[in-house]
Amino acid sequence: MLNLKKLLIKILQNMTTETETCDIDPAWEDYTTGQDPYVMRQGKAVHFNWACKPKATITLNATPVQCCTIPEGFRPKRTVYELAQGSGTSMFLITIYPGGGVMIARLRDVGNANGVYTQGTTGHWFPLNLTWVVD
């Protein structure tokens, strides 16, 4: 069993790692200045990381709004969905499409029993952290 563990460690250490930044949609910006969205590919796994905020108040209902684009070579083969927590008690849906579009939608305050969609303001925090497998 020990030899298998050593082999797996060696395989992981020898995987190549590629990193790229993503194109930001003009209506969005880094939540913290200088922390651009990026993707990192290690083997067949891709990790995407970014914390963003809208530049102006934006309605985020059931219709997705694009915030950035994943570069080719890092895009998922199938659409990836994830619910995430934003500022305070808010929740939102992140969708990443095979074409590279990173979309945000369905922003709502969890404390709102009606589940009514709300607007993202200029100070609203949208952390985006997803991982998927590519060919």
C-alpha cells in the first residue's frame, strides 16, 4: 500500500500546471483590486477563482448575466452549475457554459421567506470558486 501512495504522490507532483486570466465583462470588476479572475489547469482538473462585484446596480433574476469568459483550453465540456453564498445571507447561481461564459443569476436573500430575486449593488460580494474536469 505504501508503494501505491508514493506512486500517486509522484504522479501528482509531475502534472503540468497552466494558469490563465479570464476576460472580464465591462459591467463587472474585481471585488479586491488586482485580483483578476483566473483558471488553473492541473492535469484534467481546472479550478476557477474570482471574487467580483458589479460596477453598477444590476438585476440578477432568472435570466443569467455574464461576468467573465473562461479561455479556450480551460472550458468545461458540459455546463457547470453551483449555488454560492454572496454578501450577508444572499445566495446566487453560478453557471459556466462550454463556450466559456461565466454567468450569475437568481440572487436572493436567504432570510427572505418569499425567495424574491434582488439586485446586486456595487458593494455586493460574489465569490466564484469552481472546479471541473476537461478532456
